[in-house]
Amino acid sequence: MTKTIFVINGPNLNALGKREPGIYGAKTLADIETDCREAARRLGYEIEFRQSNHEGDLVDWLHEAGDKAVGVALNPGAYGHTSIALHDAIRAIGVPVVELHLSNIHARESFRHTTRIAPVATGVICGFGPSSYTLAITALAELAS
């Protein structure tokens, strides 16, 4: 297996940098991708970085990661709170998944306090802004070693 970590991003994350910067920050998804690639490179890993607003794409990519990656850093966006399909896809693959969120979902609206991903994720990181991604990559690299 290659030393690849999938970084999968869900809906509306393509709008980072302009969407509610007071909550999500000023970095764009491209900026975050650059940070992820640099963090992974330092740890001896490669990144497969993807984003979609479509739930089925995320499911397909999780299945692909199960065959090609040592782990997945998943920012499911709002699908984290609603998607049984993502929950089931994570259960179907044999690699660790770290759920991540830019904001502290527990300090926001009550509907964001629970995720369908957390019960099947290896771990959850939230509230550290763009650093949530690099923290997830570091955790996955440690789990893989």
C-alpha cells in the first residue's frame, strides 16, 4: 500500500475564504490543500485531496481510500450531522478515518453537536481552524507507523 492519506471535503468547503470568514477563517480550500501537502511531505506521506458537494462522491472516495490509503481525514461538512450513507461507508472500509471540522461544532447551534460520523471514526478534531487538517494528518501518520 502506498503512503497516501486521503483528505476528503464535503459540501460548501469549496467556498472557504468567502463563506462566513468569522466562523471558518480567511484561508481558501486551495490554501488548506497546500498546508496538508506540506504537513504530509514532512511526515513522509502523499495526499489525495478532494472536495465535492455531492454525498455519493464522498461515499465513492471513502471506498476508494479503503483500497489505496493508510487513512482518511474527512471534513464531511453538514453531511456529518445527517449522513447515514457516510457512516455506513466508513464502517465498510478498513482504514482509520479522522473526522474534522474547522469550527468547534459543540459551541455552535445544537443541531451541529452530534455527528453521524463520530461513532465510526477513529477520532474527531474540531475547532482549530485550518490546523484541524494538519492535526488529522499527523494523527493518521502516527496511526499508520
